[in-house]
Amino acid sequence: MNTTGELNWFRSSYSGSEGDDCVEVARTPRAVHVRDSKDIDGPRFAVSPSAWAGFLGYAAR
């Protein structure tokens, strides 16, 4: 989070170069927030950092 309390979102390096499959994440000490960059006001979800690490390990296989 920045000093205004807003999340600092960044796009996955694996998102589509055409802008069609874009995932953005924002990390805080207690959660990893995930959203679709094409719909920034749309649904989001958040998971614990340990759950996110487990997902990344699984997805990398």
C-alpha cells in the first residue's frame, strides 16, 4: 500500500501481450489482492501470502 492507503497494482509478466489476459496483483503484509486489469472496478479476491506462494509453486510446475 502507498501512503494514501491505495493498493499498488502490478501486472503479471505472463499476461497476454495483446492485453487480452491480464491479471494484476497488489501485495500487502497480510494479503495478496488479485483483479482483472480489464475490469479494475470489477470483482477482486484476496488470499494470504502463504496461500499465494503455494499457488505460485503449483502453477510453476
